[in-house]
Amino acid sequence: MSVPSSAAMPELKPARSEGQWAIVFRRLRRHRVAMFCFVVLIGMLTISALAPLIAPFERDEPNLRARFLTPMSVDNDGNLRLLGTDHLGRDYFTRLLYASRVSLGTAFFATFLASAIGITLGILAGFFGGWVDVIVSRTLEVIASIPTLVLLLIVVTVFVGREEDIPIPRFVTSIFAGFFAVQTREANIVLLVNIVLALFGWTVTARLMRGMAMSVREHIYIEAARALGASNFRILVRHVFPNSLPPMIVDFTLGVNAILLAESALSFLGFGIQDPTPTWGNMLNNAQNYMFQHPWMPLIPAMPILIASLAVNYFGDGLRDALDPRQRG
Amino acid sequence: MANVNREILRVEGLKTHFFTDEGVVQAVDGVDFVLHRGETLGIVGESGSGKSVTSLSLLRLVSRPGRIVEGQLLFDGVDLTSISEEQMRAIRGDRISMIFQQPTTALNPVFRVGDQIIETLTIHQGLQGNEAQQRCRELLTMVGLPDPERRMRQYPHELSGGQCQRIMIAMALACNPELLIADEPTTALDVTIQAQILDLMRALREKIDTAIILITHDMGVVAEMADNVIVMYAGQVVEYAEVKQLFANPLHPYTIGLLNSMPVLGDVRDELAVIPGTVPSLINPPVGCRFAARCDRRFERCTETPPMVEPEQGRRVRCWLYR
Amino acid sequence: MTTFLIRRFVQMFFVTVVAAFLSFILLYLAPGGPIDELRGAQRQNDGMSRVDQTDVQRVRERFELDFYLPFRFSRWLIGWPSGPIFGAIGADWQVGCSIPGQVRLVYPDGRVEIIEEGCEVPLTLASIEDRRVSNGVFFGDFGLSQTILRDRPVMTLIMSRLPYTLSLMGTSILLSILIAVPIGIYSAVRQYSRFDYTMTTIAFIGSSLPSFVFGIFAILIFSILAQRAGLPYLPSGNASGARDWVMPYFGRIEAGSLVDRGLRFIMPVGVLTFINIAGWSRFIRASMLEVLQQDYVRTARAKGVKERMVIIKHALRNALIPFITLLAGVLAALFGGALITEAVFNWPGLGRLFIDALGRHDYNVVMALLFVNVVLLMIGILIADILYTIVDPRIRLS
């Protein structure tokens, strides 16, 4: 099938100089909504980073005499429950803080992994072509032939519950337990979910990167670089990568949103990270069971999902505008 | 050319500005000219001089954020800026038609070229069915496309650039317009095809007696085609002259520069003259003469806005040198 | 065209088989498989952790775990092998292992572990002759459900759920197209108008938020809060009620009546439609804006075509071409259902079935749904490619 090449590809220029990045930042600063969302995001990340310090209670400490307390109520020990308590009497505010660490941590870490895979494979496929391209493209095709959520559900079902059997070195688990602020035995599954999300989340990036690498390869200045005796690796690092950076950055923000929502959806369906490890998704899943009696319950984990998702998306949108070479000024 | 003295178009003080985020771009800033029936007027200038916007303004086709802010476009005595959109639409393609620079993209890729020509005939003349087909075949033959029957059934991507431009010409002439605007009709074509298209346009002009506005940056095309010439620079007309006079005795330093930058066959020169610098920004155009910064004959007075003067009969120039 | 079709069918065949095989391997390599479940169930029932060898044997046979993986897969795919070839050849060929060999490992610290190694009783073609086997999914037989509807054909299960998914997805997709296309066009034509700003903001929010959050909010507002406020409310959960109920101001509504069903239909359709509209209208708007800048649109205007016709005839025809790509997935979506939305509203469609089947290790059902989905997606893409050539004369199949 041949589609005439229209104006779909952005115009490519030799690697951007510092001045062009300065223009991008200037444009971005002017985009008020994007800047506001950026601040919101930084705020959320800061809060999640400080979660263990801020949290007023133990994360999993149940209190059966203080179940389903509404926000801002005081339990029978005289403690203020800022956002109430859940069905086991665990402090909702505390769990929400830890959940933000897991959910946002996953969103960024898994996207980072996925981008790394996608960029590497995409560049290799696009730049070298041949059998590398065939393998990458076919893999993309097979993965794309199954709906992502279905695939994630299957893989997660298969491994969740048996995460003890997954051979991950202990020191790795400890590091990630720290990163996600979870106990060491919970880290395995969190890490697993991250890896699964990344393993099936790299396709968009790879496809984009492949296209970029292919079109960059055709450009004159690559010919010139080759003529000057630059090695393939050097061309990749010095020319292909920097040129592909602007769309990659936008792609990364979209990826963060996609993975945030995928993790939430998995947990919401009861397949992802399991209680007692809190995530926004599984908190919402729990809350759903009690929402008819306690309608406030789902609102509390739903709000941060809404806010994070919107903030990431609006910021990404502003970033895209700022990086668009067709815009001037 | 019996109708030479009958005026078809009078443009007075045309200003078309673009209201962008960065500021108001004064793309066309005070253009005046008169065009008579059967006359061919060349408009020349570098890209960004406002010649294309001028032509789109004549059809009121300037798209957002651009807008005609001032001026009169008297077409056959009617001011085009004051009539309704529906009246304007009825004129487009019927009494004034236009052909564009990129013939391959100017045709709709999903419709057969025959249908695209017939659409014009249906809109303005109510022709349908066999009658329209017949007229379409005539038009295709007229623009020199053999086997019109087959051509009509083809899609634009199956035709070459030159063939597409012939289709565009056929479409533009379908309703025998009184004014044809050709915006760089040959720029996108190969040199040999360019000559063929110019020949075709010349032949058709003899035949149907249409006034033509020919927009180009190619002085050679102007020399071959035009009766009179307007030279535009930075949104303004800087010189107006009969074509022979202009080539024999250019007045404005910019015109002189343009002619010097044109290679002449058989004329061995050490180097082609190049006008240094670029067209100024039209957001905050320079005060005084807009060409002053690039002009090798500027003097103190050039910081004031030069008026249009008429140093001899039928010639006008916007330059302090001729005051 | 013919060569294109043949090549595409071969390609589709391979992608489908590879995708099915990978999912198959994944599912059956799953540690949390049927035997574990059996062990778990026994432990809960009598506190004993030892499972009878015959129980294990039974389960292994039932889930065909005694077959080697490639044979298990080919039995599922094409119903082969089902016994000696032509009734005689290869009667003693080994295709699996009935009873695996067990090795007792005694660790120095006294711990004893039994691991499976080798094969005590092999499974031969002759010994499987009496086994029930499906005709293979390629011939339309998806086998039997293992846990959800024990020993009933998967097909029956799917057919009983299909109408729910079809009605839900069909309605919402149709509504979405009918609403999204005009919104997209109008937004593009009136770019930067108040309408455009409002719509793009709504669409932006709609396409960046997850459907389960929307679903929960919808239930909160239209079911719970409305009911609490004593207003008419929409019932949530399931496609028809189990008991009669009273709607304020309207009176008694009979369980399972048309009104009951209709009311329960509104929210899931509404949520799905909203999300689709958000995504699609943005897409149409972007595509339309791109097309409106094209030279041929200017040509059409210069020809004196009426503005309405410029948009409907000259621009829209081109702007809808990329929309075909989005619609390629519609066929699969029609039958695949919406996993999350069905889960939120407890809608008894195929999406809900998929989640249940996964949770209850009914892998025949999971594989059947997956297979159908992949095949429909492939067909959707093929139809899209063929549609492209019809709509866009520049594109040739080759």
C-alpha cells in the first residue's frame, strides 16, 4: 500500500543549537495553562516523594472501630482523619500519599523503561533497516494485534500471585522498595507490573522513532557526516538522536499519561498491584464496593487520577506547541 | 484589441493585513492600479512582496487571520469589497477566475478532473449531463490536451504537472471570464513545460480577449507576456510602466536591481548582480522608503515616506530620486 | 488486487497464529494455573495440603496439561492430534506425559522437596483416542468452558453474552460517529470561535481521562446522589434488574421490563459515547483543519463553489480518509466490548466475560475471546485498507 507522502513529517533541521532550546522554553513559559499544569505536577511529585514523612498514620494499620469515617472526622482515639478511613479503618489520607508514590512512580518509571526500549529498537530498526527492521516491525505488529489492556490483563494474571517465584535479585528489590516506598516483599509485584507495562508500552515510541530515524537517514547532512568518515554510532548519537528529541519529549508525556491510566485501570479491575499496597486504582476499586453507602469514598482516589492525568496532558500539549518547528516567535 | 480603453478593474488603496499573535503583518499596504479589458498586467517582486496576497484579495479569498482593511476593488464599476459574499461567490470562477502556482495540489485529489471542470460549468452556467460533458471536452481540446475523453476520467495524480496546469486553465476559462488571475502559473513546472504553458496562455488570450493579471517573480515571463508591469516591494507598488519602457529604462533602484539579477542569453557578464539583504519585516516596516536599507542610491530624504510620482506619461514610481 | 489479498491473508494468518500461540503459552505457563487452584481449594476445605494423586491426574487431563505444549496448542487450534493417524500410524508416539516422574530432594538441612522430573507414564496417540477434542478454533469450535459454565461449549457462553456487547457497542459507536463528525467539522470551520474553544476543552478532558473514573462519577451522580435526593435516578449495574423498583415521580418499574432495561442501558452507552466523541471529534477537527489549508480547497472557493459545498464536498471527503484508520478497530470493538466500562457498570457483555474468565482461569474462554478479537481486528484493518483504495484514488493495493 502506498500512501503519498504528504506534509505529515515535521521538517527536519540539523541538530538544534542552544538558541533554539531557549526559544522553546520561552514559548513554554508563555503557555500559561501548561505552566500551571507543570507546577501542579511538580507539586504532586514532591508530595509523593515526601509521602512517608507527611503520612500521619501507619499505612496498613487497621482500626475496626473506626471504619468508613468521613473526611475531617475524629476517630474514637481523638485523632483527626483528614480524608476519613476505609473499609478496614485504615487512614485514607495516609494511604493516598503512599498510593501517589506507587502510582506516579510507576507512571514515570515504566514510561522511562518503555521509552528506553522504544527509542533503542526504533532507532536501530529505522537506521539500519534490513533484518533488524523486519524483526522489530513484526514484533510491533503482533503486539498491536492484541488490545493492550487485554494483553496486560493476561500477563498480569499469569504472574501476580506468584511474584515470589520471579527471580529478581534481592538488592534490586530493595532499591525499588525504597523508590516506591513499599515493603520489600511488595516490591516484586510493583516492579513486575512496571516491567509488564513497559514491555507492552514501547510500541508507539518505537514506531515514531523508526520513522524519524528513517527520514533522518535520508537527509543530506547524514550523507555529509558519512562522507567525513563518521561512524554509524557517532551518527546515531550526534545526529539522529538530537533531531528526534522534540517529538520524543512529547511522546514521553503522552506515555506517562497512558501508563498512569493503564496501571490505574489494571488495579481498578483488580488485576494489578494488590491491596495492601495502595495505588490510586486499587483504592478506587475498593471504594467502588462501598460507594452506595459511602459516596465520598471513590472521590478521594479518583481526584488525583483526574488531576495527574489532566496536568500531564495539558503540559504535554503545551510542550508540543512549544516544540513545533512550524510555529515562530 | 478593440477594447483597450475600457476599464475592467480599478484597485484603489488596497490594504490587506494579517492579524497574527506576533503583530499586524502589513502584507499589502496601499496598492493602486487600473486594468483594461484585454490587457495583461504583470505583477513582479520577490517572495514576500505581497503580490500573491494582492491577487487573493481581488477574489476576497484571503484566509484568516488576514483581512482586507482598506481600499476599493472596482470590478466593472462594482466595488467588490462592498458586495455580499453570495454575490462575490457568483463572480468567482465566472467573471474572475484564477490559476495557481502548484497545479498538482490545486486540483482535488479525490475527484476526476472532468468532474472538477464540469462543477464550474454547473455552478455558473447550469450545464449538466451531456451538455456539460461536451463543453468539457471542448475546453480540454482548447488547452491542448489530446484524447479529452480519457483525460476527463483521470484523477489529478495520474497527470503530470504541465497537464494539471492545462486542466486548471481549462477550468479557469470554462465560463469565459473577463479577468484571469494567474499566480506564478509556471514556477512549479519544468522549463520546457513552462514555455508550452506560456505559449498556450498567449494563444488563448488572443482568442478569448480576457484581461490577465500575471503574477511572477520571473522577469523573463513578464517580458514575454505582459503589456504593463507593476513592481511590488514590501507590500507596496514601487513602479508602474509599460513593459518595453520598464526594460529599456527602469526607474526605481529596486527594479534596476531586479533586472540586473536576471541572466541574459548571450550576454557575458562577470557576475550576476545580487540585491543585498532581504525583504524587511512587514510587522514593523521601516519608516520612510521601505527599500532604503538595501538601496545603493539612498540619501537623507529616504527616511521620509516617498510619494508615488509620475515622471513621464503613463509611468509611475515611488522614489525620491524622481521628485 | 488478488496478489495483495493473498499476501494479506497469509500475513493475517501468521500474525493471528503467532499472537494466539504467544497468549496460549503465557496462559498455560502461568504458575497460578488450575492445579494450584485445586490445591488451594483443598487446603481451604479440609486444611490438608496434600492433594490426591488422582485429583491431580484428573485436573491435568481436564485442562489437557498432560499434553506437551505444541500438541496442546495444535489440539486447540485445529483439533489435532486426536488419536493415531488414520487410526493406525504412530499409536505409540508420545505427545505428552500422563504421570510425571517425581524426584525426592533431601536438602542437607533436612528439608524435603518433591520436584517433577522425567516422565513415568507417557501419553501416546493411542491413549488419547477416547479423549474428547474440539474441532479446533480454526473450524469454529472453541471447545468447552472449564470453570464458568462447566463443560458447556464456549460458543454457548459467548453467544449468550454477545447481544449485550453488540447492543452497547453498536449504539455507542453509531451515536459517536453521528455526533463527533459534525462537531469536528464545525470546530474546524469555526476555528478559535467560542464553540471551538468549548468543544476542544471538553474533548481534551474527555480524551485524557480514564473511562472508569467517568463511569464511577456517572454512577455517583445519576444513581447514588439522585436517589438520595429523591429524584428520578438511573439504576446501575447489570442489564436488567432482579427486583421491581420504584422510580420517584414515575412509579413502579418492573424488573426486566423494557423501561428497566432501557434505563440501565443509558449510563454505559453515555460514558462510552462521550469518550468516543471526545477522541474522534478531535481527530476529525485536526484532519479537517489540515485539509482546509490545502490548495484544492482554495481552488474550489476560487471556482465559486458555495462555502457549504466546499466543506461538505471538497474538504470533508478528504478529511475523512484518515478517519478510516480509526474505524478499522471498530469491528473488533463491536465484538470485544469495552472491558472497563462493562466492569464498572457490571454489564454482562463479552468484556465482563473476559475478565471473569481470566480471574477464574477459564482459559478456553479467554483464548476464544482473544482469538476472535485478533481475527476481527485483522479483518477490520483489511477492510480499512480496501476502503482506502475506494475513497482515495491515489492509493493502490500492491
